[in-house]
Amino acid sequence: MRKAILLFLTVVTFSSCEVLNQVSTTAGAGGYTESEAAEAIKQALGQGLGKAVLQLNTTDGFFKDAFYKILLPPDAKKVENTLRSIGLGKEVDKAILQINRGAEDAAGYARPIFVDAITSMTLSDAIGLVKNGDTSATHFFRVKTTEKLIAAFTPVIKSSLDKVNATKYYGDIINTYNSFPTTINKINPDLTSFVTGKATDALFDLVAKEERNIRSNLAARTTELLKKVFGSF
């Protein structure tokens, strides 16, 4: 599976018109077929996914990453400030740590979910992406699969959050805040959908970064198929 994941992100990376011209025939001037070019696109996405999972599915993959660290939801910011002001900062910090631990754990389960979505991409879908640049493959993949991925990812995130007691710690601080006599607008203690969105965004963002890397960096094309398809550029 890891080998299949590694191939996905690279064909999507190159210059629009030149690649499209070569892919448009059954066997292009570079000696590869449309199906090989399409498979290379899938492999490029898979390579990005593999790196994303490797980075996030580890201790502190979220928590110590300045960009991907998951903080409390925006509507809970007032809760955080209030609790810190009355000496409950450690409880808030514990909740944030466990939220990130849940996301780190869940990231490992993203691989088969994402791989299934990638492998189901049609030949015409993949070929159509060759003419586009930047992160077009990642964008296409995200638009096509986000709803399904979130539906599949949500129970995984919930299980991960429950496993590290993140839902308990978050629920405790929200319920504490809601119990204050001065609290008029109660906060929903449900954490799963928020973390699912953040974790999914992080995975797609890292896939997009790898797509850009493959487009601009020859050394990032790590398979024989990718070398075959892009060897003439």
C-alpha cells in the first residue's frame, strides 16, 4: 500500500500544455500511455498522502507543529480565557493536548480511506488534471472526496478522541463554563466535527505541498513510472 501511495502526486506536477500534448495519444513521444500518465497522477497524490500521514501520525505531529496544532474552537475562546483567569489553565492545556493527541492517532487511519478515494479516480479525471498546474490534483481530489472522507473519518476521530480522553477533558471544561451563573450562551461540548475538519484540512494541505514539490523538484519524482512519464522534461 505504501508503494501505491508514493506514486500518486507526481504526474499532476508538470507543465500544462507540454504534458497534455504527450498524454493525449495512446503512446506519447515519451513512450508512455495515457493509463500510465493517469496512474502517475494517482501515485503523486499517494506520495503526498504518505508523507502527510507520516508527519501527522506521530507524537506531537499536530501538537508541536506551529501551523497544524489544533486549538480550542473559536466559540470556545471565551471559555478558555475565563477558565484561565480563574486558575484553571492547566485543565485547558490538558484538553488542548489531548485534542491534538486524538488527531495524531486518527491520522494513521486516514491512509486506507484516502487510498480508496484515490484509486477510484477515473482515467478521464486523471488525464484532465495533467493540463492544470499548482495544486490542481489536490483540489480536485478534495472537492470530489471531502464529504465521503469526513463521513468515514468522523467515527475514527471520535474513537481516537475518546481513547485519549480528549472528549472528556474538553467536555469537562465546557460543562464547567456552562455551569457558571453568568454564562448565558451555552457552548456545545461536542468536539468531534471540529477536530475532524481540522485534521482533514491538515492532511490535504500537506498533500498540496507535496504536489507543489513534485512539480518543481526533479528529485521528488521517486518511482520508475514517474521518471518514465517526466523523463523528457
